[in-house]
Amino acid sequence: MEQQHKRSAFSGKIGFVLSAAGASVGLGNIWRFPYLAAKYGGGIFLLVYILLAVTFGYTMIVAETALGRMTRKSPVSAYGTFGKGKGLRLGGWINAIIPILIVPYYSVIGGWVVHYLAEYLCGRGSALAADGYFSAFISNGLLPELSFLLFTVITLGIIFAGVRNGVERVSKVMMPVLVVLSVVIAGYSMTRPGALAGVKYFLVPNPANFSWMTVVTAMGQMFYSLSIAMGILVTFGSYMKKDVSIEESTENVEIFDTAIAIMAGLMIIPAVFAFSGGDPDTLQAGPALMFITIPKVFDSMGMGTAAGVLFFVLVLFAAVTSSIALTESAVSTFEDELGWSRTRSVVLIAGIMVALGSLSALGYGPLAEVTVFGMQFLDFFDFLTNSVMMPVAAIATCLLVSRVIGVEKIAEEVTQDGQRFRRKPVFDFMIRYLCPVFAAIILASSVANALGWISM
């Protein structure tokens, strides 16, 4: 386990927790979670999600963080440490490639957020609420590309500054601000006339709304929301000091991530309920919710411009903290596997981001006629990573931990310096049996949905 360069490190527990929470809290929490909760049962979806987060989510975060800290390596080398067979390193490469494929198209959506924020700051919020605005914007070609490049420059600038001076320092500022903004916007949203019906729908479980798809969808959302199987937690674990408790840090990340998801629901669901007169179908606009429905909601409010500015600042912060986590994981892989300097590794990921991201940015405009399996580039990269590669990576991690490394070795890492491992029985049972089954269900249901065999 010789190292070719001095390993970076977080300053301590706060640095790790806020950086890992920043990785977890992203566009998935603030826009995907609310519309899925609205579509699949409201309060009952929220209850199922929380139960899965404290079992499946907890287990995978502990496993990946411990693997990273144990080896002091990024995913490929971390997997390879436990055997010379190519099979193990393949599992590491799947984990490593996922963020390299995600961050370009994620930055395109981040660019859309930058554009919307700029429009609100210029007082043009009403224009954003006009019918057809979003479609015209993403098909423009030049505007989405410029917005994407600006977001990419912000991300790379933070990464170039390093782990402690870049990733950790930005997360320490952005995450508390994000919490404050979410509380302010949620408070404003819940006081709108007619909003309390939305609060009740979201927070009070109604068993009549439960279905099998509630479980499958909550499982998938939890999976992506907590940044499981993206290589990020392995990488961040490799930067974690030995005297920091893995279990306590994991619990803090769980709480932070779930709290922001709940706050996002309280920001969006009551406001849309009030706007639509209590019609939950309005919330099921899916990805269009944040860029089409929400501007219409803000436009119908008093102080709509101020609400729009605060909301899109919050979304931008969430997008940036996740994009730097994804990019950091990719840079760490290049440093470890190619033996490159940080500068050279950042330049390489910059080239990949611009090349692949431009395909996604232009995919609804000049490149609209070019599709992959009938999907635009952004949709294809999203499907490939979220629906196929991430469940496979999670299964690989479960098998590595339970069959190759052994649960007791992970327990030894977690209990360094006398730290406790209170939920070890839960971890043991989940990593051996339920987690790989859950990941396989996500894989099968997602692929079946993409092929049109089932409807989600």
C-alpha cells in the first residue's frame, strides 16, 4: 500500500460530516424528493424513506467510509487492496467511473440553476413563469452551454484549492447557509393560504396511500440521495482521521440529509398545494417541477422575486456541494491510479466535464436529433449511472465487505480508538442479506421501467 503522494485529510469530524452531507444534499433532495413523495403517498412515503435511511443507508455509508479509511485509497485501489484478481478492481472501477459520468450532466442542471438565479436577480421572475420558457431556454444551445461552463468553472476552482482549503472550507460555509435558507423558505411556504393541507399530506402517514412502488421508489431515492455507490464516501473516508467516529459521523450525515429532504418537502409541497387549490397531481411534474411549476408558484405570490432568489441560491449551494464531491472523487482516482499531480488530474477531469457536459447541454437544442437508445444525452447518462451502474456498484461493495474483507474487519476499523459500534447487528444483517437484495430490486425495477415493462 505504498503511496505516491501525501494523502490529503479533513481537519476533523465537522469537516468530514459537512463535506459528506454536502455530497448527499443536492438536487435529488430539493427537487426529486418532494415530487416523489407527492406521487407515492406523501406521509407514508416519508416514513418508509426514513426507515430505509436508518437501515440500508446507514449500512452502506459505514461500509464505504470504513473501506476508504482502512485503505487510504480511492475506490479502484481500495478494492484492489483485498486481492490481485481483476474482478475486485472491476468493482472499484465501476464506483470510480460513476462520478466521472455524473458530474458533467449534473453540472448542466447546475448551469440551469445559475441561469434561473440570474434571471430572478435581474427582476425577470415573471418571464420564467411564462408557458414554454424552460423549453425555449434548454433548446437555445448557447445559453445552456454558457451557464454550464460557468457552473463548471465554479466547481473546478473549488476542487483546485484542495480538500481542506477547497472542499471542506466551502462545505463549512454553504451547508449552514443552506439549512437557514431552507427553514426561511419552508416557513414562508407553509404560511400561504391553503398550504396546511399540503403540510398534512406530506407529514401525516396515510396507509391507504401505500403501495409496493412506495417502497421501491423510496429505496431508489434514499440510494441516490445519500451518495451511496458513487465512490464519494470511499474517497472521503480515505481523508478521514482515525480518531473520528465513523458511526457517529454516519448518523450525523443521515440526520442532515433527511432533515434537508423534509425541509425541501415543506418548501415545495405546501406552496404547490396552495397554488393548485390542493391538487396533488400538480406536484407530479417530475423534473419540470423546479424549472416550470415552482416559478409559476412564486409568480403567484407576494414577494415572489425575493422567494425565487432565496430558493435558487439554496438550490445552487446544494448543487455546488454535490458537484465538488463528485469531482473530488474523480480527481482522487486519477491521482491514485495514474500517479498524477492534483493540477494535472483537475485538468483531465475538466476536459471530460466540458466534452461530455456539452453533449448534455446541447442535447435539447442543436443535438436534439441525436439520441442514445431513444434518450437525449442527459437522460441517457442519468439512466446509465443511476439505474444501472450504481445498483451494480452497491452489490459489489456488499459482496466485497461480507465475503472478502469480512464484517469483523470493518468492525475493527469502526471501533478504532475505543469508538463504539452500537448498530453492528443491524450492519451485519443488512450488508450480508438485505442490502444486495435491495440494490438488485432497484436495478431490476429501474431497467424494467426504462424498457416500458412497468410504470413508475
